[in-house]
Amino acid sequence: MSTILPIESSANPKLKRWRKIAREARAMRREGSTLVEGLHLLEVVLEALESPDRSQRPDVRAVMISEHATDEAGDLAIRLAERAGVRIYGLLGPLYDELSPVEHGAGCMCEIALPAENPDDAAPWTDDLLYLDGVQDAGNAGTLVRTAVAAGVRTIVASPKTAQLWSPKVLRAGMGAHFGARIIENVTAETLRSRFAGRILAADARGGEDLFAAADYTDAGPVCWVMGAEGPGVSEEALSVADARYYIPIEKACESLNVGAAAAVCLFDARRRRLARGAL
């Protein structure tokens, strides 16, 4: 049984460090770590530690539980700490709440290392992609990662103006999909165009071709769907590198779709088209 080390002061150096990681994207990048909170996500981390591919195993650095954690949360935290060979820390309720990305957390979380960045080489990207163009809302960003993986798109690329995809809130919204994805951040539209070996398609409510009436856009190789931020939509920079623009025909009674819903429509439309011709 792991020994639980108590943290009872807000001035504790470890707590202060975790607080910065939880709140500041710059600190998260500097420390090379993020926080993963919740029963489901810790189960995913525990499962990923069993991956036969060592490169896919998360680097768990610490496990934390709240004094108010349920028995289930406490048992899970202990199992994860023992499997990862790291220490487990017990936090007073208010201290745990300072780190949790949600108001009523599950009472268990862990610190993991950020995945190593991909080398900046000239190798083309040859798989289907999802490009997040300035998506700032953490909930939307996490939903987009989750939706892409569900649709079979495992590579998610983000522009420099997009929220940090490994931040605690985005991880929470992604519900574990991050650990089944290849995530590449800080990629400009120009770089996307030069690296992607396929067609770039912009989902644009302002115009373009009707998605459902369009000819098959998946029969010439990989595609990259570009999803813009709520409100402004796809940026001019991203539109300038797109090969085509499509809009989703919606009823006039509804002005627009949430970007997560729009991505689901587009990504699964591409999947449906390939399934229809036996390409999957």
C-alpha cells in the first residue's frame, strides 16, 4: 500500500507549482507537465500505462487525492501511483479545489509530462487531419479532439491562436481521446499547406458548396477539415490555403452550429463517404 503524503498548506512548494500549471499555459509549457483530473481520465491513463508501445505510455510524475475523495477515487489513485511508481499526495479539500479544472472534481488527479514535440522536419503529413484554427474555448477544443478520434481522425493540428490542447480543461473535455491522438500545436496555416499531402477543406458558414450536395471529396486521398473559432469562424489565413469551402445546410430557424457539432457533421460525412465506397 502506498503511503499518502499530506499537503496541508497553500504555501507548499509542490502545490504552488501545480497551481501554476493548472492556471497558466506558459507555466505548463515551462514545466513540461499538465494535470489530469477525474475518474475516467485516470482510468485511461492507467490503461495507457499497459500499452505494449512504450512511446505511447504517459509519463506520470505524481498522483493527488482530495481529503473528500470517495473510496473509488482513492483506490484508483493508489493503483495508479503504484503502477507508475510515483508518490501520492493527500490534499485538503480547498487545496485540491484550487487545482481542479471543474468546480466539483472527482477527488483524484495526476501530473503527467507533456508529450515530446514532433521534430520540425519537412516530412509531409499523409493522414487525414483536423485543423483547429483559433479555437480558444477549452470545452470546444476538447470536444473537437474527442470527435476527431471518434471519427477515425487521429492527427489533430492546432494553430498558434488555439487553446493549449494539453491544458487541464481541454483534457477534461476530451474525455481521454488525447491519449489516442497525435497532437501537433503552433502550426500556421502556411505550414499546414506546405506539410499536408492532401486537400484542405474549410467548414465555412459564410459560403462555399453545400456539403451534402457536393461530389465525393474523399476519393483523391487524405483530407484536412479546418474548423474556426466560435463567432469569427475560419480565419482569412486558413481560407487562403484551403482547396474548397463547404457549408452545412441547416434550418433557417437556427442561425449556426456549435463548432463541435459542425466538426462532427463534417468528419463523419467524410467517414460515411469512404464507407459507402468501401474505402475503410
